[in-house]
Amino acid sequence: MECLEGLDEKQLKDIVYSLEIHSNHPIAKSLVNEFHSDAEKIELSNVEEQKGLCISGQDQKGNEYVLGSYQIAKEHTLVDGKSLYLLRNNKLVAQFNIADEIKKNAEFLVKSLVGQGIEPILLSGDTTKKSEEVGKRIGIRKVFGEQTPSDKLSTIEGLNQNSVTAMVGDGINDAPALSTASVGVSLGNASEVAIQSAQIILLRGNDLASVNEALQISKHTYLTIKQNLFWALAYNVVAIPIAAMGFLNPMVGALAMAFSDVIVIGNSIRLKSKTINLS
């Protein structure tokens, strides 16, 4: 936290806490939890959040506060490496550095995906510099920083034209991209909008190894479906002509059909005991 003009640390905490308490963004929740014991809530009016950009409000003295990314402060400073900037009455009064917490098993997930021939891509609302630093730490080479919700949506739409996409996200800003991707994956502790926009919800919170586990289960399920379809098709291709020519007793045909169903069901039940290779 760096105070630049007119406010002390306590006042900054009060303002940030009072603004972010109105937001469901993961960073906002982190700041609210961090400042909860120290800050006092200020009554703000006209609170408005622009997804992926900023949140603003006005105190009882008429002071206008805006807290957001570098996009709101680029007319006031050339320092673009901070996480958040605070404007009061259109003047830059503070800037904040927030360390990125890498989710559990993120690096493992990236290595696993690359090993399977899947290209991981990082879409982040943070500055390009910070996004590239995070990408380097976990092994992602293709990084898009300073992404607004519409930017993320456009990127996913472009990728959809050439390949199947899976989007993993937990924030409100991720919701449009999650619903547009071929498969949207969200976390159990994500924002409600993100959960509603995804097709797969990972219940083990911040453990990204669940993404690879879900992928492996999906592959085994798809293989089982193909096996079942092959068995059913092969049985009918052989049995129907024989029955039509009168060489198959109806009672035997009925038993064979029941046996075919048992095989399909048994093959599907094998999924419960299937060993999933997560390495």
C-alpha cells in the first residue's frame, strides 16, 4: 500500500474496505477479509462496479472514489506495475501491490496438459507484466494480460473457431468466457455467476489437480460410450439378419438381447473402479 496524497493508511483501508465490500470479485473478497479487523465502513452512495475495470462510490462529503486497474490511472501515472489504483476526485491518491497466490497444483496441471498435447493459455485482468510473471512461474507461454470480460469472451470465440476449448475460471469477469467455451469449468468456492456459467464444478476448492482428474474421467467415459455403441451395433448387425432368415429362435434372441444389455451395463460400471492416471 503506497499513500501518495492527502490520506493516511487507516483512511485508505476504510475507503478500500467500504468499496470492495460491494464486490464479489476474488481480489475484492481478499481485501475485505484482510481489512475487516482494522477498517471502519464508510457510508457510500452511488456505488457502481464496472466489471474488469473498477468500482466507484461517493462519500457523504461528496468525494468521489474510484478503485481499479491501471486503466483508470494511466492519465495520472506512468507506473503500470501496481495491482490497484485509488482515485479521489479524479486525483491519484494511492496504489496497491497485491501478491498473486498460485492455486494448489497449478504447475502440475500445466505440465500434465502440455504432456497431453493441450496448449494452456492464461487470460488475466492483471497487467501484462504481472500476467507474464505468473505464466512463467507455472509454465504457461501464451499469456494475455489486461483482459476485460469482453476481451476474454473475444479470445475464447476466436479459439473456438479452430479448436475445442476448455475455460477454467472463478470470477464474475470469467462468466461470459465460461459460458462460451466448449466446456466451462469453475471451482466450488467461485462466485455464483461463474458457477452458473460453467458446465463442470470442481468441489475441491483451490486444488487445480481436479481439472486433470475431470479430463481423465471424461476420456474414460467417452471411450466406454464408444465401446458400448460398438458392441450394440455389432450385435444387431449379426443377429438381425440371422433372425430375419429364421435361423434364430425367438427365445434365444430375447435372451441374447438381455445378455447384450448386461454387457453394456457391466462395461459402464467398470468406470467406478477404473484407475485414473493423473501423472
